[in-house]
Amino acid sequence: MIFSLLVQESPSSRQSSYSAYRFARELVDSGHELFRVFFFRDGVHNASALNCVTGPEPDLPRLWQELAEAHRVDLVACVGSALRRGIIDAGEAARYGRPAASLRTGCDLSGLGQLVEACIRSDRVLSFGG
Amino acid sequence: MLCRSAPYGSSRVRDALDLAMALGAFEQAVSLLLMDDAVLMLLPDQDPSPAVSKSLLKVSGALETFGVSAVLADADALAKRGLAATDLPEDVTVLGTAELAETFARHRLVLSV
Amino acid sequence: MTLHILNASPFADPALTQCARVLADGDALLLVGDGTYAALEDGAFAHLMQGIVGLIEVCALAEDCQARGITARLCAGVRMVGYREWVELAVRHEKSISWFGA
């Protein structure tokens, strides 16, 4: 079965991103296809290259990146949500004159059309938030 | 699309509207279902400072143009908040509990924002 | 048949009550995160939860119950499950509806 996930909260302040990651891991370990993980609203912080983990807490941006590389999962950060929150690639950093890029390798900035496509292509889409 | 949050205090309603319009623009049969505080998005006379926000009611008025099939509001939520049918835009459909259940059953996917 | 995923404590958010209004035969309810507090056997929502248990399958994510120290305080009929069963529930039900804090 083909799944996509919609992830909407920051990994450092709400549990739902961690739940999404664990669900995603179990999906691929169970042999299902994870087509796309779409980071929306505060969920774009899951695509940060600049987060620093100081304690035993999981480094979710790194974990998502590793999952995507190992299982060819498409990670997309909603460009509208990302720009507002300063999750930007080199192109956007240059366009807006910002001092640094912050988007993690392995994740693309794109529009809501990618989520729409995920809804069309997937058998199941789960929303993670709150 | 299911939204339950109040407008303006968080960006959820605005983001839900953007997503509903994207789905509609890509010709998906999409309805926006408002429960709990999200029904307050339908109140008339919204007048946010232009420097802060567009009127979400005005934005929702464009949903049909973007191909969103329906804006649905939970009757129970409206009643709890003292909203009458006459307060609402004309093209909003008010649903009772049985109709809510039927609406969920009728859609292949439900996204929650 | 729908999998309802509740992620909000009913003491903080009406999501459980709203979800309960639209449950149908063959649905399942999975409590995750703070939603696991909905299954507290002596809490104000125990009666509602017992009604739901009588109607449909109700599960709670074991890891989240354990984190919160409530594994021995759950309503009868609420079955603790792992992520594998969560995936199985999502596969088995035509769609999932997430109910989280508004």
C-alpha cells in the first residue's frame, strides 16, 4: 500500500512529528511504500539543517533525512510555510538577501501541489499535528 | 479538509483555506468542514488590520472560484457560539451530527489542519 | 470503515467528544500522545470511553501510555498496541481521520 504523511508541528515542541517518524519507520519496515512526507506549517522545522540537539532527544531532521535516503522517500517542505519560518535553500536565501541557507539536504521546497499529488497517488494519507 | 481552530489567533484557518484552494485548483473534489471554533471564520463584519491579515471570511468567499465544492459547518458548533443561519454566508451548508458522519464517510481522504 | 486517531487530551480539547459523534460500525479509535489520557479509567471521560469500547475497537499506543505512567489505569477494553499495529489499523481501514488539539 502507498502512504503519504502530512506533518504540521515543530519536532522540538510537539510530540506529533516524532509519532509521524516512528509511524513512517514502521511503514517502510513493514514493506509499504512511503511516497511523500509533506512538511506544512510548523512542520517545516523537520527540514532544518541548523537544529542542534543537546540532550538524549531524537534529532528528527537528521532521522527524516536518513529515512528518506534509505527508502527513497520524497521529503517536501511547503515553500509558503518554510519561507515564513526561515527554512530556506540557497536560492531563496540569495533571493531574499538572507545570511544563510537552512534547508536540510534531501528535502525540497515546493508548493501545495506536491501535497495534492501525494493525495492523488497515495492509498492512505495521515495527518500529524496538534 | 477538517479544521477546528479559531481564525486569527493561529494560522491554521488561513493555512486550511490555502490548502483547500490548492486541492480545488488541481480539480480535486474537496469540501472544507468547519467544526468547533473554526465556524467562527464565518462571522460577518471581520475587519482585521490590513497590515496583519486579510479577512479570512473574504478569502473563504473565493473558495468556490478555486473549485472547492462546499463549505460545511457543524450546526452544534454554531449553536454553542450563538451563531444563527442568517449570520452565515449564503453558500455555507450547515450539517447536523448524522450529516457530519455521512460527510466523512463520503470522502476518500480527510486531511486535518 | 475509518480509523480515528486522537492526539488530544479530552481534558484540554473537545476532540474526543467531536470524534465520538461520528463513529460508525467497523471504525476504530487509536489514542496516541496526549490522547491516551482519554482512556483513564477513573477520569471524567471514562463513561464516554466505555460507551465507545462497546461500539468499536479502541486501542492506545503502548509507548505513549508507558511514558505517561498510565498503563495500569486504562479503561477495560482499551487494548495497548505498538506502531506495527498502528500501521495495520491504517491499512485495514479505508481512511484515517486525525483529531488533534485545535
